[in-house]
Amino acid sequence: MCSKRHNFYLSNGLTIRSNLALPELHEHVETENPDIKVKVKKGKDYVELSKKESLEAQREEKKLIYAVPDVAYIRVKNGKSIDVYPRKEAEEKVLRLFVLGIAYGALLHQRGNLVLHSSAISTSDRACLFMGEKGAGKSTTASIFVRSGYSLLSDDLVAIKDGISPTVQPTTRHLKLWDDVNSIAEDISDRCYQSHPDVKKFTSLLKGKNNSYNFNICSSFVLEKSRSLRIRRLRPSESFQEIIRHSYISPKVMECKKRKTEHFRISANFVESVPMYKLYRPNDFSKSSALVKLVESTLNGKKL
């Protein structure tokens, strides 16, 4: 599961050193002082830790602990490290789900980012986000745009840098798709595997290289299933509610007044800076080309 050999990756412009292989990330050259360290520790530590820690995520000012039943305890600290204490029976690919999900999301939040449940695509130097509830089609919509010539920046988790013009950097190189739509990623991926043994969802590792560019976010779309395909501009109050609703952040973190205030400030700045829309789309993906054209026409008839 873990190795004495360290793997190096680049994600969100940050260098990562990990003794757990993370093929969902873009590989990077070895570096002596990485920004983030991911370390899987011996399985017996899981038992020792369980005697000391609560079964629920616990909050401290600069530390979060997540308990994933039958999988692992995961400690996220100072926006710099992720320590994983797995059960001996835990599968490596299941561990990666939580390391690159709740743990990485918490770490990016600790580093001052606005972290959203969203996918992100780009072309040239501009990016577009697709937010939504579980099953709304974030990954599927992103894959449709990738097939149309756009680049994937991130799937499911997007970290936004605060500023006059909010920006995003490439996070991962994978898409997680349900089995009924997984075939749409076949010609844009290197390989594919089932994400979790109990879930019919598949991870596709996409072709292409990573970069550390900052992409200005030009628009954000909130996905909602509908019989017809249409787009509606959201009012600022609606946009703010959607950002809060789709924030990739533990409720335990929001118990800290300082963090909550800062999160609201960054969210309000995003709403003020980035146009937001509700994108109503049917489940019928035979209308994929129409979806791409509708989004492009909303962006002044031009590609991003």
C-alpha cells in the first residue's frame, strides 16, 4: 500500500510528495521541499488512534481529523500535510478516494482557497465551472466539453484563489463517471478502473500534460436536471446561496467563527466577480452538442 519510494505530483500549482501512489494527479519532478506531504502510516496506528480520537471529524484551529468507517483515520494539518492511518483491509484505490476528496479539500481550504463541489474546464487562459448536487452531472458535463476540445482542470473538487479576478489551476487528470455514461470518456482517457468496489462509478485517467497556469474564471454554471435544455442568469443573492451550498467544507470547520467569516468574504467576492447561471439539462446526452453550443452562446457566442 505505502512505499519507501516517494512519488511526486503537481496539483493546484503545489508540489506534493507521497508514499501513496496517486495516479489521479499529474506526475512531477522530485523536489527537496514539497508544499504538501502525504504519508500513509502503519495499519496498527489505526487501532491506537481509534482509542484516542472521536469517531467523528474533530476540529482544531489548524488540524482536522476524519474518521472513515472501516477505511482509515486521516489527519490534515496546517495546509501542509495529510497523514493516513489505514485499516489493514483497506483497498488502496478506496484510500485515494478519501485522500483526494475530503482530506485534500480540507487542506486546500486551510491554505485559504474557496473550495467547491465542482468540475472545471478551460481553453486558452479562461476557465468555466460546473457545480451541482451529487448526480447532477458535473463530471459528465465536463467530459462532454473535453470531447469538444476543451481541457479538464478538475473534477468534483475545485480550489479557487481569491483576488480581484478569481482564478483556478489544474487539480487532477481524472473524471469519475457512472457506468451508464462512462463510455463517453473512452477516447479521451489512458485507462479506467472502478472507483469503489461497492459503487458502479468508474475513474478515467485522461490523456495530456499538466501545467501550473492560473486560469481566470469567466463563468460558473449550476447544473439542474430538466426536460428541456436552457440557461438562466442567477441573481447575486441566488449565486451566493449556491456557492455556500456547494462549498467543499466540513461543517466542523464552519464552527470556527474566524474561518466562517473568511469563507463568507471569499464567497461574496466570487459572486461579485464571476457571472453565475443555472444550467437546466436533460439526461439525454444525445443533445451534447446542443449543450456545448448553448453554453458557448451564453459566453457571447465565443469559446471560453
